[in-house]
Amino acid sequence: MDSIEKIILDVNRYGFFGRPILNYEYEKKKDQDLIFYLEVMNLYGKFNHEQVIKVLDKNIEHVSNMNIYYLLLTIKMSSLFILNNEEYLSIFNNLYMNLEKIPEPAKKIVTNALISVDAKILEKNKKIPDDYHIDPYLHSNHMMVKARTTDNPKLKKELNLESIITAKKIPNPSLIIANILDIYRANKDPKKRYWLLRTATYYSSYYFSSENRIINIYDEYLKYLKERDYYRYITELFVLTKSFSKLDNLQESGDAEVFDLDLNKKYYRNTQEVQNLFKDYIDSFGINKFSKKAKLGKRAAHNIINGKSDRVHAKTLYELFQDDFFQDKNFYEISVEKFKSYLDNNIEKFIFEIRKKKSRDFLIDLITIMITIKKLNKKVFRNIYNLILNNEDLKLNYNEKMILYIIYKDYSSIFLKAKQRLLKKTFKQFDEEKLVVFYEFFSEKIDFKSRTMLTILLENISRLQEINMKIETTLKIPDNKFFDKKDVLKALWYFDETQRKKLVTLYNNMIEKLY
């Protein structure tokens, strides 16, 4: 098997983790078939199925590598299938009838795609090879597809869990998330649906988090829904936004009806949760903007907030949440006055609780916060660090209190926990003294863009350790006791060539400081 074919197999096996491998090989080899495959894969990954079909119709006959040819044909079949275009059947039959003629490793990947379309016919006619399930990726995918085709809830759950456990061993985060979302869609209980989606969101943030704290995979998914199924987009968006914030409210609330919007309903009961949502929106934007956005009169709004109305129009909720959440970043922020009052009344408790934490854990929390805040005031972080670790002085200003509150309460919990978990795994080689050196380098020597790039590098070092790939590079990475050189090079695949060179300089400067 030549290197291109091995790379393609690894790209499919590792899901999202495989994309940097493909990008790296694409830059290095400049193979025309591989370049074309990458372009099609990128279109497919962005749900642009019409364009996938158009590009393949025009250029697929020029592909000479038979492994890549059959994989591209499979992608076309999948796009047609997703678009409910019956033309997929002719490609399915063609691939099915000629399966024995397809070379490895494409044969197993094509079999995998055929199973996704119609598993029963392949199982019935024994077209699945005996060694198929030896590969954990193929086995995990088959279990997920079998779960989708069974009507037995218990068996469906068992198959999904087996698929998730297998995918976690690979690791293939894409399969993990796909299974969790399948379980979520099959579940009718509003609270369980919420927690399943929260879990999927957590896994997505663990693997796909960005500097804007927007999960790329969900961003693309929602854009796709917005264009093709607007009402499903509204309901998915509403539930998803609850995963980003106010987690404790739902957990403690006995009534989660509002979180699972039913499009057939005309009204919802006016629960305390609805009232809180309305209050928060008015606190953030004012009654006038709220009334205009919700298409609701001021008197009607006040009646809902004060509990004088027993119900609220479903249409009001749709109007309120139909705008793209990612453009209303302040929507779920707690009101400034409430925030300030709460801090002033609880500041000693916050500091007392944080002082009980281990110094290294506090430093990692502080670094994590620094990663998420774009307009960073370095003096603020320095003051918090000194106040909490070195003395008892409680004279914090408002900005310092806000950051302290975020650290203590983990206000953006999904994203911060995801980053904390990764950074703690990365920093296990650091003693507290070196962690302080790293904090000082992070807080004083580099800007936000550099911090973000360095953070992604550190996260990828811990993510990609289990992927065993041979690496050829001219990049000069120093040997050191903190990071394995191979892990660093794998982590660099995430970045393009220009970013990679800048990041190597940044990384080398960091290592120099640590020594």
C-alpha cells in the first residue's frame, strides 16, 4: 500500500483527527488526485452536497488512482443519498456489484459507505468480509448504522453505546458525536434530550473549540439547517443555546417543557423559566427592543414576567429565538448590575474557595480564562494572581472580580472545562515552578493571537498522542523534557504553512523560557 492510500485510510479512520493528516500530506506531495480528493472532502464536510455532485460530474473521470476514484464515487453516492436523489441507487448498485474488484484500502471504506446506505442487503448477501470488524473504525460505524435501522429502543441504545466505546478507543470524535446525536434524536424526554445534547456539545468543544468559543461542527450544522429546514433550525438552535449557558437553571428546574419546543403547539405554559428568559432579555436589551423582537406589547410582556398570564404564544418564542444565536453573543450574559451586586456580596467567599484550590490548578484555570478573553488586561490577571496566591488583600476592582467570578463559578462551563481538561493533561509534565514561568510567558510576552495559536498547539499535543504517524519535516523543534517531539509535529498539522513557521518560533521561545 503506498503512502497516499495509507493516508486516506487514516483520514477516514480518525474522522476529524484525520483532516490535519490529509492537509499535511496534501502540502507535502502535491499529488493531483489527492488534491482533488481533499477539495471534494472539504465541500462534503461543509454540507455542500450540490457542489460535491457538480464537481465530481465534471472531473471524476480524470482521476487515475483507483482507490481515490472509488472513494470519490462513494462520496457522490452519499451526497445524492443525503439529498434524497434517487440517482444514488445506480451508484450503489454499481459499487455493490463490483465490490470484489475494488482495491484495498478503498474496498473497506466503500463497504462502510454501502452499509450506511443499506446495511441489510450487505448482511443478507454476506458482502461484509470476515475481517471487517477487526478494524475498530469500520466496526464502530457498522454498529451506529445498525442502531439507526432497528426499532428496538433497548437494542438501539446498546448498539450506539458499543459504537461510542469503540470510537473512543480509536479515537474518532466524529463517530462519538454522531452516535450521541442519534441517541438525542431518538429520545422523547425533554430533560434527557437536553443532557444528551449538552454531552454532544461538550465533546464537540473538546475536539472542535475555537477562539470565539463557537463550535465549528455545530456552526456548520446550524447553517445547513437554516438553509434547508428553517423550523427545525429554530428548535435545534433553541436547545443548543441552552447548552451554552444557564445550565444550572434547567438542572434545578422540575419543568423543562420549554426546552423542547413542539412546533405543533400554539401555546406554552408560562413557567418560571420562561419568565427568567424574558427578564434576562429585557435586562440585556431593554423593553423596547424586546417588544419589537418578540412582537409582543409591553403590557403583555409585563403580564408574562409577573406571572399574570398563564400561557405564552409559541410564536413569541420562535420570534425571540429565530435570529442566529452567534450574532447575539450578549443574550445570555447575566445583567451587569446583578453581577456586580453578587460579586460585592460574595467576594470573600470566592477568594476563600479559590485559595483552597491547589496552586497549579488555579494557575491552569487562570490560563484557561486568559485564552477565552479577547480584550485581555494583563495587569488584571497579574493582580488576581498576586492577591490570591501571595497575600490576603481583597481590594479587587470590577474587572478583576468578574474574572474571579468566572474562574470560581466556571460560568462558560462547557468550553472552560473542555480547555481545562486538555490543558491539565498537557501540563502534567510541569511542576508548579515551571507552570508559573509558563503563566508569566503567557500573560506578558505574547498577544492574544499568539496565545490562541499556542493553546491550540498544546491542546492538540494531548489530543493526538495516540495517533501513530511517520513524520517527515524540515521544521526545527528542540528536544526537551516537557513535550515529545513527535507529538509537537503532529499537533502542528492543524496549522497552515505560514502559521506553522510562526508557531515554531513561538514554541521554541516558550521552551527556552521554561529552561
